[in-house]
Amino acid sequence: MLTLGSAAPDFTLTADDGSTVTLSALRGRPVVVYFYPRDDTPGCTTEACDFRDRKAEWAEQFGATVLGISGDSVAAHVRFKTKYGLTFPLLSDPDKSTLAAWGAFGTKVMYGKQVQGIIRSTYLVDAQGNIAAAWPKVSVKGHVDQVLAALAKLG
């Protein structure tokens, strides 16, 4: 897990629209970076739709950007985003280097077994590019409420 107050690891990844997104280019506003295992699966869909449904709060009220990152391909992201009308970029990290740098790839327990995979986690990056809040093991239900509360504390 990344340390609160430390500099967020920079990345440049390809988005669902084919553009590249560089975290450091977004300085000056808060950024919610959330890592999820796979497009169009139940938990990941719920989480993405919760961020979509609360856009008025995170974008308009707090001026934040939300970025969803998984190891899925850009094509998979396009299908997922279109199917659910998602309103924020989904970034592809096929080699999982960004996931690893953020502590979102590693050993986790799935169905009682230890496996290597993407760990559902979220980080709030402040306008200066530092980690302001962290959720290293996200439970989807109510998670967006936690993120919005942390954004409110940033002021």
C-alpha cells in the first residue's frame, strides 16, 4: 500500500478512447484512481456504475477526475463503457506495471485460495499529486460514499 502524503506513482496509460492519460498532467485537481479486476463482472460493474451515478458530486461539486484501471484491453474497456454509459476514462494496463506500482496487483484470497491477481483498491490523489486517502481492499457496497467523504475533507 502507498503511504498517505507520499507522491502518487506517475503513469501514462491508454484510455478507452485511444488517447493516453498521464496522471501528473492532471495536477491542480483531485484524482480518484480505482483499480478493478475485470470489465463487465458483477462487482466491477456495480462499482463503475456507482461512480457514474455520482458524477454530479465527484466532478461538479469537488472538481475531481475519476480513472478506472484494470488489465483488460482497450477494446474490452470500450465495450464495458458503452454497455453501461460510463462517464469517465477506463485505462488499460495489460502488463500490470502500474497496478504493481500502486500495490493493486499481488496475492489475494479468492474462493478460499491464494491467487495472484488484481486487488480491488482505490486511491485519492490530491491536487499536488500526493496520496490523500487509500482503500487498499475495497468492498464495493458503499465505497463511493467513502470516496466522496474523503473528497469533501480535501475542501
